[in-house]
Amino acid sequence: MKVVVDQDIKHFEEIVGLIDWLRPIDFIYAKSKDINSDLVKDAEVILVRSTVEVNQNLLNNSTTKLIGSATAGFDHIDSKYLYKKNIDWFHAPGCNSSSVVHYVLSCISFLVKNKLFDINNTVGIIGCGNVGSKLRIALNDLGIKNKTYDPFLDMDFLTNINDIKTCELISLHTPLTSNSKYPTINMLDSSFIEILKNKILINTARGGIVDESAVVRNKDLIYLSDVWNNEPVPNKTLIDRSLIATPHIAGHSFDGKINGTIKLITKLLEYINQEDEVTNTLNIINNHFSLNSKDQKYLDINEYFNKYNVINESNKFKRLYKESAEEDLEKTFKKLRSNHPLRRDVMDYQ
């Protein structure tokens, strides 16, 4: 069986070398730019990152039966085309959710250190999915008051959007949607942004959820963001105006990437009818990489910043992006996104 794999999927080839029951597979490793229709035409399985567009152009003449992506999102996958062609596919939702939570807590820690957020104030969470739910757990264990809004869920602790607007800090954790009962595109429109006077907004979701021009106009709003409209060429003025600005790397921790790889490996084992080896495989991977256990103690809020200094990464991005010529902005953004400092998650927030 031929399996084409993006060679930049974190430690995939290394893990395969540790797992005896995967060695009979013919793995073909290639750079994202080289994964094309000619390479995959006789591949039964294709494993990619978000840098590969999985669509008719790639698969038109292939015999592929399964697509896997080591990513929490799946904007790069044409699911309608795959369904039409009876090609199964999967991705890794939640793989980097703890990484994003650590990023947000590092931001909050920075705000506390600089007396921009009082630890006794309230955090509003919009979206209670993989990230939002873990952030809520972490804040509860840290003793930080919080409120959560998610119109798709029915839980006793959830509140309404107007209640979220009263919070001193709001953190966004929703997908970008347009054709749903509660679309999130431009959810925080100009009228929403205008009422956030002397408040804080952290965006690690998607740039299109926020009216960025309204953020620029609202000088009384403290804005921290990892995501932007028009990536990989976001607005220079908004980046410069943001207190913290990073190039879409909130989920780019070592642990988050390894979790995506683990999802690919376990799904592949299931596909080749080796489900009985999943537990053994996970034990081998956990021991090899010393991954976080689920029984760790929560830290003091200041420790999250100490273990991941988000302002250093922000300062570097803001400086290099501001200095880049217009024709080099995309290159700068992509380079910084690919080569940011290696970091480990503090813990797995369970």
C-alpha cells in the first residue's frame, strides 16, 4: 500500500520507525509543493498539512481511498468533492487546543503583570468547543471568574452574548462560518467593537470574525491577536496598533503538532485493521517524546507567561513585518510562522 505523506508533518517518519506494524507500508515523503496529481495518482492514502489543497485538481485521476490532515481546521479540504468521489477523510480537531489555551493564558498573564487586567475581573469566552471549553476549565482552576457563550450548546453554565459584553476581557474561540444558524463572520461588527471601551479582546479564532477596521478606530480597546484578515498579508496598521500580534502560531507548540501526527497514525492503524495496536503505539509515542500527562497541577497565572514569553514573539513579528517592503510581506509572515521558537505546552487541560 502506498501512502503519500507531507514530510513536514511533525516527527511522522521518526514515529513510523518506532512502530513495527507500520513498516510494511510504502511511505512516500514529499514537500507540500511537490504533492501533486502525478505523485498521488496511485496512492491509497494521502496525509497532509494545511499547506496542501485537497481538491479535484489533486485527486482527479487518483485511486485514493483516504485523506488525513494533521490540522485542527479543514479549510484546505474540498469535502464536497471527496464525498462525491466516496473518498473518506479526517482531520485532527482539538489537536492543538491546549496549545492555544497556553497562548491565551500567557497573554492574560502579561496583562496582569502590566496592570492592564485585574485578576479579580471576569473573562468572557465566546465559543465552547475544543479550545473554549479547556480555557474555561483552566480559568476555573486558576480562580479567575469567567462566563461562556455558545448558542449551539445547552449547558447550565452558558450565558447570553449581552452578558459577555459586560466582561472586562473577551476571548474568541469559534470557527469562521457564514452559512449557519449563528454565522460568525463579522460577528464582532463595528457596533459590537464600539461598545468595548477600556476592555480587552483576544482573538485566536479567525480574523474574519472581527471587524478589523473598527478595532483600528477604537483607541480605547486593547487588542491582542494571532489571526488576521487577508493572511498571509494582514493589515500593517492593525498589527502595529495591536498590543500583542503574532503570525497565526497560537497552536504551534511541539505538543500540538505531535497530537496532529498521533491522530494520523491512529487513524492509519484503524484503516489497516490494526486497532489492537493503538494503545501500544500511543505508549511508545508518549514515552519517546515525554508528552504531558493529564494529572499535572495548574500553575500560578504568572507561570504561563514565564514558560512562554508571548511578548518576545510579538515584538519580533511586529518589527520585521513593519520593516518589510510591501512585496515581501507574504514571505515575512510565512517565514515567521514556520520558524517561531519551539515551545512545549504547560499541560493538557482536561
